[in-house]
Amino acid sequence: MNTRLVDSLVQIIESLTPEERIFLQQRLSSQPIQVTVGVCGGQPRIRNTRIPVWTLVAFRQQGADEEELLRNYPTLTHDDLTAA
């Protein structure tokens, strides 16, 4: 772990204005792939869902196309599938 980098990031985040913190949170939550300890076993997942990336990859490997995945996972977008 790069503790110097983490310490630098903490300092930067602590120096943000409230508006900048809100903007940062919005940007982070809009990332298509997220990793959160304790959610989906810490595996990469589609943003703000509990759909692991590996699930979508496995379905694609089994022959599922984009239309089928979007039908089965209506909350996903084309960009989500591209990111996965």
C-alpha cells in the first residue's frame, strides 16, 4: 500500500470546500465500475448496484448479447455493459 499517496489524498480531501466535496462524491458515484469493501465480496460491480462485473462477463462468454443483458438487468445501460 502506498501510504504516502493515501496521506496526500486525505490532505487534499480535507482541504476541499463543501461544494467541492459534493462534486467529488458525485463524480465518484458516477463511475461505472465500483469496488466497495463489504459489497459483493469486494468484487468490482456496476455502479450503485450489487451486480458483479464477473456475472456480466460470464453471461457474455455464454453467448448472451447486449439486448438480452439489458432486458434481464433493466437498470443497466449500454455504457455499463461497455465498462464491464
